[in-house]
Amino acid sequence: AHLTRYTLTQTDGFALLLLDLDKFRQIVEGVGLPAGDQILRTVAHRLTALVKRQDTVARLTADIFAVVLPGTTEGETVDRLVSRILRALRQPHLIDGSPVRIHASIGITLFPDDGTDIPSLLRHAELAVDKAKAAGGDDAVYFDPTLAEAAERRRHLENDLRLAVRRQDFVLFYQPVVDLHSHQLLGAEALIRWRHPVRGLVAPDTFIPLAEQTGLINDIGLWVLEDACKQLLAWQQAGLDYRVSLNVSSRQIPDGLSPQAIDNAIRRHGIAPQGLALEITEGLLLEDFDKAQQWLTAVRALGVRIYLDDFGTGYSSLSYLKRFPVDVLKVDKSFVRDLQQDS
């Protein structure tokens, strides 16, 4: 309310900074709510100590602060303050004698160039914050119109994707897996494509990240499992002992693609569980050790095989092979594509 009244009386330009504390929820889970409140109070004190008397500091939500700098529209002036804010927030917060480090992502908008009312300025600042977070956080980003254009495209794509999930406008393509010694076909990897009415076939790199962010990945993943089981049944009925592997997102585990749902699909189609393989990436193993191990153990108990995909591109610890029940290790293509030219 204070910010709204401010725009009605302010005639000169001003800068609006939106500060979002990086990974604050995880920090609170570690230190507890009372300590989290203490950190927020410290952040507020540090911010108010850096601004001038005519400036405004406001806490908008749990871990989001706003700073209004009246009469400030020059980037150099804003940059100096932002640098001081980032340095101040990086200073350790002592909780029960232990240091806790806080970082923030900052979005910057300028009135009137980036918006003529508070809702527009806040929305544009949020888009700038999102860009800062996507780049790793602990940084500041100025709003520019391309961010709003990208957000609008994303909104349209999300609406289209929700409709596609209801209509099941997807198709699986099967990439053959061949034994290089016997030259025999062993099976295939199922690769999803989205049949968009305007864009045509849309590759997963375009829509899977969006599906993960919106939670639609669970419905898409169950459809993939169902369609792949149908294909496995058709192969088995034709006397073909093939195997099919499916890519699984860490967002589907453990509830989106539960062992019970997998078992139900296998039983419903009457297929051999050994013909089904699920491909995971090491990101799942890094996110939650206990959750990943329980899910993997339950899936393996069904007779389903587990592939570790894209190995070599991330942390890639060989301890995975001892700690987790993995059947196949898929080394990333960046390590093998030049074998014939570079020994």
C-alpha cells in the first residue's frame, strides 16, 4: 500500500529494486523458523543501513524485499548501491555461533521507462529476478523488454502444453539399440515428441523443462509409460524379445512415477518387467540420497532395469555404481563421439 501511494505522489523518476533471497526455504529447513526470522531481521537492518533517509525499504513477502530510490534513474548510481547490498548480504549471519551465508538475486526496474504503475514495475522486476536466479543467483539484472516477451511466449506455450496433456497430443519415436558384436537389434529408447498444431513436432528440450516447472511432467510421464508398455506388448506378441527404455525426470520421483504405478502398468499390459528400463540422470542421485535409493530399490524389485544416463557430464562419481542399484551406465556422447579420430 505504501508503494502504491508513493507512485501517486512521485513526479520524478525512481528505481525499484526487488531482492529475493536465494534458497532461503532450504536454509530455514536447516536452521529452523526462529533462526530464519532472525536472518530476515538482519537482512532488513543491513538494507536500511545502506540507503538514504528518503529511500524506502519494504518486505513484500517471506523472503522478498523491495527498495525504492526516489530521484535515481542513473544506472551508475544504482549499480554502486546494488554492489554494496550484495556485499553486505554476503557477510555471514551467526546462528547459535555458526555462520550462515545468504545471497540474493536482485531485479532492477526504472520508473517511468520500465512501467508507469507499481504492478507493472513489480512484474518486470520479478522477471529480472528470475533471470538472475536462472544464472545462478547472487547477482543483479536490469529489466529489458525481451524478458517480458519471453515470459509471454512461455505463458502461451504453457497453455498449449496443458491442452496437449488433456488431448494426449504426444507421440513416441523409438531409437534402435543394436549389439555391435552380433549386429542384432536389442530394443529401443523411447523418445517423446509433442505434436503441436502450429509448430509441428516439438522436441523435448523445448517443453520438458516447462513440464517439470509446472508439474505437468507427472501426467506426461504416465502417458509415456502407458504407450511404451503397449509397444512392448506388441513386440512380445510378435515374438520379438526387445527391451524399451524411458527417460525419467527427477521431478517424477518418488510420487509422480511411483513403483506402484509402474507395477500396475506392467500387470495391466501383461508384459515382462525385464523388458522395461528406466533412464535416470545423476541429478536425481544428488538431490536426495535416501529418496532416490528407496525408489530405485523398489523399482529394481519389480524386475525393471535402471540405466544411469549422461554419465560424465556432471559430478559423475564412480561411487554411484556401488551405492545405487544401476544396471547400465550410459557414457555421455561427448566422450565417445571422436573415438575414431582421436585415440
